[in-house]
Amino acid sequence: MALVEEYTDVVVVGAGHAGCEAALACARLGLSTIIFTVSVDSIAMMPCNPHIGGSSKGHLVREIDALGGEMGKCIDHTFLQSKMLNKSKGPAVHSLRAQADKTAYSERMRRTLENQENLSIQQMEVNEILTDESGRLTGVKTYSGAVYHCKAAILCTGTYLNGRCIYGDVEMLTGPNGLQSATHLTDSLKEHGIIMKRFKTGTPCRMDGRTIDYSKMTPQYGDVPVVPFSFETDPKDVQIDQATVWLTHTTEETHEIIRENLDRSPLYSGKISGVGPRYCPSIEDKVVRFADRKSHQVFVEPQGKNTNEMYIDGMSSSMPEDVQIAMYHSVPGLEHAKIVRNAYAIEYDCVDAQQLTRTFEFKKIRGLFSAGQMNGSSGYEEAAAQGLYAGINAAMEILGKEPLLIDRSEGYIGVLVDDLITRENHEPYRMMTSRAEYRLLLRQDNADLRLTEKGHRVGLISDERYERFLQKKEQIERETERVKKVSVGAGEKVQEVLRKCGSDPLSTSATLAELIRRPELDYFCLAELDPERPDLPYAVQEEVNIGIKYEGYIKRQERQVVQFEKAEQTLIPDDLDYDVVPSLRTEARQNLKKVKPASIGQASRITGVNPADISVLLVYLKR
Amino acid sequence: MHKMSDEDTIAAISTAISESGIGIVRISGPDAIKIADKVYRSPGGKKHLKDVPTHTIHYGYVADLVSSSLVQSSSSSQDSSIGEKVHSSEGVIDEVLVSVMRAPKTYTAEDVVEINCHGGVLVVTKVLDAVIRAGARPAEPGEFTKRAFLNGRIDLTEAEAVMDVIESKNQFALQNSVSQVRGSLYRTISGMRSQMIYQSAHIEACLDDPEALSFDEYVPELSEYTDKWISEVSHLLETADSGRLMQEGIRTVIVGKPNAGKSSLLNLLLGEERAIVTPIAGTTRDVLTETVTIGGMTLMITDTAGIRDTEDIVEKIGVQRARDAVEKADLVLYLIDSSTSIDIEDREIFNLIREKNVIILQNKTDLNTVTDIESIRRELGKLFIKYKCADERQNTGDNEQSADQESLETDVSSKIPVIPFSAKERTGLDDLIAALKKMFFSGQIAYNDEVIITNARHKALLQRTLESLRQLKRSIDDHMPEDFYTIDLMSAYESMGEITGEEIGDDLADEIFSRFCMGK
């Protein structure tokens, strides 16, 4: 009998980016929720880079916002600088990225949690998960011995499980940034038959801004005007004085120092066993793997408004302290800079996400969910997206409602979830636009058009916001129709405008839509030729422009989606016994048993399952 | 990603390809009749299959009307590969009977059209090609049966049999992709694929980390590559059309003692000097495979090192390969050197081939005949009985043999054709062709029809690759943003990967991370 015993609907373990979204979603949906953290002062901490967004991650933040999550709103209030990346490329790869004021972000998220009805915060390590005879989750037990009975628990433990930080010979058994790690939960999960993995990641040093010589660096400024992340933020509110980021680069000397000391790197001496991400290599990795590169970019970025600390982006490392000092000092502008916090690598436990259903619930332990780095991903945005998704689905299950499902044609969140639960992940998973096969449809500009409906259905999008959304949708449709009908003649004024835009003159009349499709023209530059144009918000005009300009390509992907959906909608029963399905090849059978795909579509994406195996499955299911 | 769909229209050769030279190309799916109409021409040129009643048969011709689109199918729509109906005598492939059967009372419960061709294997294959170019997709292994089952036309108890068919045909297809698509085709495709994935990774890396990597001067380079790929794939398609993409035909092996004249026979059939021919026994050390068309039949001939026990290591490997080749063969041409007597080596060879379809060539009739047809037949009879009895002894332990049995076995062995032959003087060839025809038309030996189906699949995939590349070229020429390029580039990459049987998986991410330095 525990001395302290409490009852609640939902327990969230961990208050990082995944945990915050999960807890907020559950509480906002009316469920009593407790969020546990090893340190209340580190809620929504950004222990690595100071960005929110970036290529494909910006898409995720927009999607989180469309579903009623918090990340977009939080960064809109706390950013220091903002840029739309890839503006000169197609709309599918435009990506918003902001420099965050880390402390401000963390504080604002903490206030949001503190003020959220139904939600309480508790500083405590969760040690055990508790289940009944049927293997269903019944609650959790803390380090202090208290028992919290709950209907669902969501594990968002980030890099804290058996965390180990390393540089050179120095080793600390802590979570990120010297915070206390969680050392018991892994064992409890293993006792329940959960398979754990060990991943690794790293971060560069932080330096004292007063000791940096910016005159040797190139300034990088933010965009004017700034585009907000949240569809709810008024663009007027984000036009701030932006901070500057500084660009410098490594030198031959830097690379020489690294090469000379490679034998002292824990990465190369075998001291680190976890699997690190290839897309975010440490500087020593870059020097070894891309030996022909004479130099790598280094961005020097502010960590916040109220600190001198600067983040040395591009030079994460786990070299010994003396080597770090030497190598950072070999970078122009950092010759005399003082390190505030050393760079380090961190190893941690996470789960093999193939053990999860497509709502992120453990197949073995019903009622237990997991999200974020715990699922083998990396990145704040990937974590937040998963936290929101798992939170909503835990809530849907408790409330007896249909789960929130997002497939690969509906959102990057769908791609993220599907990749994590379906494919073997050998390194921390990072989102990339190239992972989305229908990326022309999954743009950051239309995230609301894709997902607001779902957000409203689950109950996180208010009726008022939903009304505004429907209105926007209608405006887009009406204006698109109009532009396709309005035709301009080959008159002098028209030719004049076309000439001005560097476009060939018209020989006969054409519709505005036809002109918009010309590579050098768009909806905006034709305003002069379009006196009837209604006064519409920029977001509506942008959708009209993209929809018309890339119509052929978009239609093509839409046709592919129709095919894709058929396979997604052919469901496979949960209890299918693959051992009795004849004629499956061994590799396919093993992997199918492991993943237990929800649909024929998911089955076809499993490594080692080929089209003939799919045919066999289809025939068997129809039997 | 697998592109599976049960909504499209599929086609395949639906008969075993040996029988009496008649082959049926079956088309099934919603567009079956529309597609058939594109290749069918009635004698008067006016009849359209879409207008005919269901379950009727129509006389006419099949014409390959879309072959011209290979050269210039570049309009922008998806359906661009489907050409217009041609009303000239140009491109006629065969005289045919076409059965039109509308859903649901058909084998697959879909619209089905069957084109009965009678011009032999090559013609059936060409008709299938034409149908595929007109818009059908080559059927996957067992797919007609699968559709029949899924549409409720086959009894439930047959389900497992269907799965077995899919499985076994798939095994064949897999082996084909990896083992038969080797050599220059494999190298060409792999070479192009690695260029494509590198180019895609370059673009994606730039998009992912635009502050570190840029596209400067990149587009002209990609444009050049694209032109090169288009011409290479077009070239592959042309060679595919002349039937050399993958070998299809009767798998034939030439066996005989060292220096029985195997290489001379092969050279005679090929009409050119290919194998090394010397009078020294044991000069053919490797296995050569050649495709020969004689009497309208295609033979895939493997010449073997003389089958005999040898101490020479190199030759030993060759001998082992020969034994393997015999295992897989549909037909064995057994050369007996009539200038020497039948010995223990011949008996061993016979042991190896006795369960195969065999034609015996009594070679070197230009020299002094030591072994005549009668002695061959006598030996055959004896050997047959000997091995038969050896088998039975193993089975029953019975040592005796009855006279009845002897006459029966002699009768069986007498059915093996023995043809006097001289590779050197080129005599006996007509008799060989006659014997082949007899075996072929009686159904005793058959074409490897899965190979033909696989070939059709490959051609369709090459065609799809070509369309993706042309779309890519258009995107470049239209100055579309760079992120549009990878869409078609990756489609081309995937289509080609299906030919070589490779899974796509995380290729692109792997290439990006391994070739480009990512991450600030």
C-alpha cells in the first residue's frame, strides 16, 4: 500500500516539447492530467540549438498549430529572428525558421502549462509503470513511492533515460545540460517486455558573447516582413527588431587540430556506443567523412535576449576540453572567445517504435503511449508533433472517440508517425521534405487547409476558429474560379505590364490563370490587369496563386494519392496470425509479425515485404 | 514504394507458349476493351470492339500503332503514351481472332479481351507489347487468378492454391531480376540509377540546408544528365524490342564427351565462330550461352565443357556448371562421336540426362563410323534398363527383370530421336529442325513463358522511366523550381529499380547523408 495514492485520467512523463504538447492536449480536452518532470525549471527547455522550424520542421510547427497545439504560438511570442528558407524554390519547400529566445520560450510554455485548467505539474522522477493481469496500464509509481492511478500514460522522456554525457575522458551520468537523469524507468519497461535502443546525439559549446570578435564574421539578418508560425497570430504582432546571427567558418587549422586528436575522441575510441545521427554530424565527423572539404560553415547565434551566451552552430563535438578550446579558437572571430559550457555528446535509452500502434500506443501495454525522442526521433518540432499526436490519441481513447489518424498524404506528422512505426530506424529520425512523397500537397502554407478539420473534430480547435477557416477556404475557391474565368485581351496596357514583368506579349486574349502559369508571372504581379480583384488576405491570395501556378503537378500527385488511399483503407485485423498465412517469404513474415501493420498500405512499406507478399496477404484476407 | 492497384488494366500471355503455335494475349480490367480497340483493326477498318456485343469473337488484325510514340511521345498529359488509332496496313503484327467479354461473367469478373494469335511465339510477344504500349500494365505473377479470386469468381478452397502460384511465380521473377538481369543491362541500369540518386540527393541536400549548399550552375548539369539518360533508356527500349533485353526461349544444353564436337555444333547453329574449337579434348572451359532462332523457334543454348571427371581445377568448375545447366534445361542435345565407340563416359552422360527431353546427334558421320545408329539404340536400351533396374532395386530390393519390362523400356528409348549428323560438313541440320518442331508442337518442350512476361514487364518499366525523364526535362525547360525535379527523377529511379529487383527503402536519405555534409 503506497503512502501517497492519487487518481487521475492521464499521466505525462517528461515536460519537454513532446510532454508539454501531450499534457496541454489532454487537459484542454477536459481530462485531469499530471505532468511529471525532474525539474520544473526546465520545462520546454531547448538543450541544443536555439531554433524552432527549418526545412520540413517549419511544416511540422504549422501542422501542430492547425491541430490546436502550442508550439507555433509560443515561438511567435518569443523569437529573436525569423526567416523563410528556400523562398526562391517551389512552395513545397518554403520553410519558416526562427531563432528562439530559449529562456523566454521555456518560461512562456511553463506559464501556459501552469495556467491550464485540469493540468498539474509535479517535480518527480517516474520509476515504474503499473499494469493489471491483462497487461493493461493502471498507473505509475514515482521514485518517492507514490502511486498515480491513471487511464493513460504518455512517456516523453527525451534524452533523460539513463542519460550519459561525454566529452573526452569526462563522463557524467546526467540528462542534458547537467540535469538529473532518470535511471529506473528503462528497467520497468524491459520487465514488461519492451525492447529498448540506445541512441546518441551531441551539441556544440556556448561562448561568452563579449569575447567574440564579430568584425571577422558576416552578419545574417532576418526577413522583413516576418511571417508568423501560427495561423492565429496577427502578422502585425511579429514585426519586431530582430537579432543578428553571425556567420564564420572552420579553417585548415581547425581540421588539423581535430585530425591530430582523433584518438582522444570518445566517438572514435569506442567509448560511445550509441548510434548518432548522420544528418547532424559532430565537427570531428564532418572532418573525417568529408575529408576533401577545406572549411565548414559556423553560425554564431544568440541564446536569448537576456544573456551573453552564444550558440556555436555547426561545431558540435565530444572532443576533450583542451582540444575543444584549441579548435574553437582556430575559427575566425573566436580566437579569444571564452567557453561558457563545453560541447558534449549524450547517450540515452529510447524505444524501438515498431512496438507502437499508429496511435503511438504500445501494442504490448494498452493505455501506455510514447512520443518524442523516446520514439527514436530528434528535434524539438518532431517531438512536439508526436506529443500532440499521442496526447490527442490517449484522450480519444479515454473519451471513447475515434482516434486521430493522419496518413502520409495528409501531413508531415503522418509521414513521421508512419516512418517511425513502420521502418527500421538506425539513427535518431529527423524530418526532411524528401521523406514526404506527396510534398507538393503537404505545404507549410496549406497546413491549416489540411488539418484544421481534424483539429476541430477532436476538440482542440474552437468553433470560432473553425468558422474562420471555412470562410478562408471558401474565399480561396471562389477567387480561384474567378481567376480562371477572367480573360484579358492583347491590348496595349496588357502588353506593357507583361513587358515590365519580362514576359512575352500576348497574341490573343488569355485568362488570368493562363498568365499566372507562366514561370515569370504570378497572381500578385497581375493585379494591374485585374481591376475586379476583391480585397483578400495575403494567405488567401497565396493559396490561389500556388493552386493555379502548379495545378498540373498538384493534380498529378492527387491522382497518386487516390491510389495510395485505396491501399491505406484496406485494413488488416490486429489479431491476424501471420504464421498461418501460407506462402509468405520468411523475411516478410518476420517483419510483418513485428510491425503488425494496420493496413495493406502500411504493410507494403515494411522493409523486406515485396508486392507478391502483398498479393498473398490480400488473397488471404479475402478468404 | 510498391505501386499496387487493382483498378488498372492488366495483360499477359495466358497460354503455355508451346502448344501448336497459338498464343492468347489476355487483357483484363476496366479499360480492356478500350485498349484492345487501339491495337485491333477489322478487315473493313470500321468495326470497333466497343460496339460489339459481349461474348463474341471477331476476326481482324493487330497492329503496333504506338511504336512511333517511342520516338516522340512527349506531350504533357499522363495518357500521352496512348496513341491514336491508325488506319493503314502499317505495323500489322498478326492475323487474329479477338474475343470480347464484358463484366461480370468473365474469368476475372472484369471486362476481358482475349486476342488469339497464331503466328508463333515471337508474334505473341509482339502483340503483348503492343497491348502494353496501348495502356495495359503487364500482369504480376498470378494476377489474373488473384483478381478472379478477389472478385469472387473462384471457389474459396482455391485461395491457398492461388497464394502458392503467386509465391512460386514470384520466386521465379525474383531470380530473374537478380540473376538474369545481369551483364550489360544490369550495369547500364545501375550506372544510371546511381547517377540519378546522386543528383536527387544533391537537390534535396540543397533544399534541406540552403544556407550551406547551393544550386549554382547546377541546372545545366542536370539538364545534360537528363538528355543522356533519355537517350540511354531509349536505346535500351530499342534493344528490348529486338528481343535481346532478356533471353527467352527453350533452355537447351549441348552435352557430349570431350571433343565430341559440341562447340562445332554451336558454331554451326550460330553461323559464326564463337567458342574456341580445337581438336584437343577439354578446350571449352566455361559455359557459353547463346540465343539461336532456327525453324522459327528460339533456343537458348548452353555449350558445356566436356562432361567427364577431371583433375584440372579450371575444367572441374566448368564440368560442375555443365551439370547444373543440364539440371535446368528443357532440352538436351547429346552429341555422340560416331568415330569412337560408346564407353563409360557416354554412359555417365546418359545417366545425367536420362530424365530430360533428349535429341541424340550421331556426329562426325564424315569420318569412319565406329558407332552406328543401331549400336546407339542398342546401348540406349541397355542403359535404360540398367538404370531403371538400378532404381527399382533401390526401391524394392528386387533383382530380377522381366522380358516384358525389357521390351517396354526399349520401346521408350526408341522414341528418343537419333539423327546422323556432321557439324563439319553441315549435314543433318534439317532433320534436327524437324525433330525439334515435332517435340515443340507436341508440347513436349516449351518456351519459358515467365521470361516473356518478365520481359514485357521490363519494357513497360523502361517506358515508364522514359516518361518520367521526359517530364523531368520539361520541368527543367519550363524553369520550374528545383524541388519539382526530384519528383520525376525519383519516379525514374524507382521504375528502374523495379527492373533490377531492388527495394527503394531509405536510398535517398542514405545518399544525402553519405554524400553531402549536412547539419549546421
